[in-house]
Amino acid sequence: MLLVSGGAKLLAARRRSIGPARGGIPVVVLAVVELASAASVLALDAAWPVWLALAMLAVFTGVVLAYLLRGVVAPCNCFGSLDTKPVSSWTLVRNTWFVALAVVATGAPHSVGPLSPTAVALFVVSLVLIVAT
């Protein structure tokens, strides 16, 4: 998810189809942080990258929840220009799913490889949530 999100934001920023993220963080910086986090989760055999990704997802989810509670109608841009729909309760469901996956990943045994049936099923559900929301 972080690879798709960071990559899409980077492409959108390059095409200038989205501006700075809410809170003034340049989208390019956010994209690079997401891509670095995703790369570290995939490349390093350590728990801290997963905890970092979990923290980022929790912050993103908190921002979505704050928008919903305040009634802010704004494009999500969670996946760059691929996601221009307004933030909605489905955005919250999608983000909560990713937070739950990250929580599970913090304790996942190393025997659950990226091509295991469980990992593939979780990936498919995640992809459907990205596309549908």
C-alpha cells in the first residue's frame, strides 16, 4: 500500500496534479517517506520498519477521522491523482484495514512469506479496497 501510495503521489507531484498535503507537508516529501518506509519493510529483516509503517498509517487514519468528525469535504489524494474522491467513511474503513494488517505484521512469523496463500489473499483484499475506495 505504501509503495502504491508513495509512487502515485510522486507521479502526481511531478505532473503537479496535487498540491501540498494538508498541514503544509510537501507531497514529494510525504511520497519519499512512504516509499522509504515501504522499502525498509520489504528489505530489512527487522520489526522497526513495520512499526514505523504502522505509526504512519495510524497518523493518516487519525487525519481521516478528524476530517470526518469536522465534516471537512476534501479530496483524499491518498493515492495521488489516482484517488481524487472526497474523504469518506470508506476511506476510514480502508485505512483501518491497513492499520489492522500492520498490527498483524508486527507479530507475523517469518514463515509467512510474501507469496503464501494468506499473504496473497490479504494483498487481494487490500488491492480491492484501494481500487474501490
